[in-house]
Amino acid sequence: MDWDSARIFLGIYRAGTLRGAAALLQVDQATAGRRLNGMEQALGARLFLRTPTGYVPTPAGELAFAAAERMEHAADQLQRQMQGIDDRLCGVVRLAATDTMGKHFLMVAMQRLHAVHPDIRVVLSTSTQVSNLTRREADLAVRTIRPSSPDLISRHLTRREVGLYAAKNYLKLRGEPQPDTALAGHDLVIYQRSISPSQGVALCGEAVGNARVAMEVNSGLMMIEAVRAGLGIGELPTHMADSDPLLARIWPQRAEAYDVWLVLHGDLNRTARVRAVADAIVEVCSEM
């Protein structure tokens, strides 16, 4: 089984469609279809059932997935190890973070990095989803969760707080909520359940069962914008919200702390360009 075909097979398995796999792997859809057909012919087995809603793996496909995933792990490990002995201060470094972290301090770090090492090209992906560093979805990540994998190296960057905020105009119209009333009579802006299930239960330790959810978002910047627009009360990072003239803080004593970590794979720890990006991030965080 050749790796190029196995890579296409994994993309189809994960995306569920040829179109999704082609987009994921940056190949055209016809190529993905040809690769899959060639792999099925080489193995003498049907790997997917073609259904109106997508590609469903057969029992043979499930077995092939386990083998192809092992090939992927080996290929990724080889690439990481080769990168790990690269001492050139040029090339691509993939960085994953949330959009609020990107805006608050990563842009300053990348500005300094570019001034010193202009041949390093950073590919920044902002999302609330955790990137898989072992699968090389990113080389570096800035996270609020410390990883447990022994393959990953983590460094504590800083400790921050979140608090409850609302637009000043919202509070003029609706008044400030009373503590221990489960935010009765108020509207909320919360993260979508897939991102933060706990926000549907409590915000900064206050139950929310008596409140009405006005909006669910999937990004930190959209959370801030929705609260600024007066759509409801939300849980926001204090270092960003305290300086916003449109926002007012509710119950400062209810703040909750969280940690920020810089994470990279151990195989990339000695790659010069990855270290340069990491050092720039650490330097800027230490000043804030």
C-alpha cells in the first residue's frame, strides 16, 4: 500500500466525502477519487460504501484505517525528526492559537520575529479547537489546557482571569443582575456547547439557569463583539475587557483564573526556526 494513496484514504475516512478530503489535502477531487479506486484495486477490497450522504467505511475500510494511521504516524515522526536537526532560520512554522491570543500578544511577537528573521514564514491558524501537534496540524500551539501527552513539551506563559461583563448600554436598560439568582431576567452570550459545555451551566461560578441565551459563538473575538453590542452578559478575559470603554464589569469578586501554555512536539524542540518563534512568544508574554 503506497503512502500517497493511504494519505488520500485517510482524508476520505475523516472527511466523509471526496470533496471534503480534497479540500483537506489540497488536491483536486478527481485525483482523490482515482487514488481511492487504485487503492481498492490493489488491495482487492471495497473500502467505502458510496451513499447519498457520503462515504461510509466497510469492515475492510476500518481495518485499512488502522494500518494507514500507523503509516501516517511513522511519516509524521520521520518529518518531525528531520526538522529537529534543521538549524536554518528560514522556512515555514505553523502556529495555532485562539483569535483573542492572536490579537492580544501574538501579533506583537510575530512583528519582532519578522524584524530579526524575515525569512521565517509563520502560518497562523486561529481556532478554539485544539490542534493535533502529533499529526502535524501545527508545529507550535498556544493553549489554555496543558497537554498530557509525553511527546509534547509545554511551557507556562502566563496566568490570566475571566470575569463577567456587559455593555454599559445593556446595563442602563436592564440593570445589573443580582448575585445568586442564576442571572434571572438577563440575556447571555456563551460559547457553543462543542467548545465550552460548562458555559451552559454557569459563568464565573454563577448558575445561569434563570437566564436566556441570546447568542452562541465559536470565537473569542465574536464573544467580545456580541457583548459590546449589548446582546447580553458574557464571560470575557479581564486583560482585554477592562480597557474597553463600552464594557462594564459585573461582580469583580467572581473572577476565575486560567493558565496559558506554549506547546510544541519534542521532535521539533531543536529546530532553529521553531525555537525562534517560540522564543519571540515567550519574550512578549514575559513583558505583559
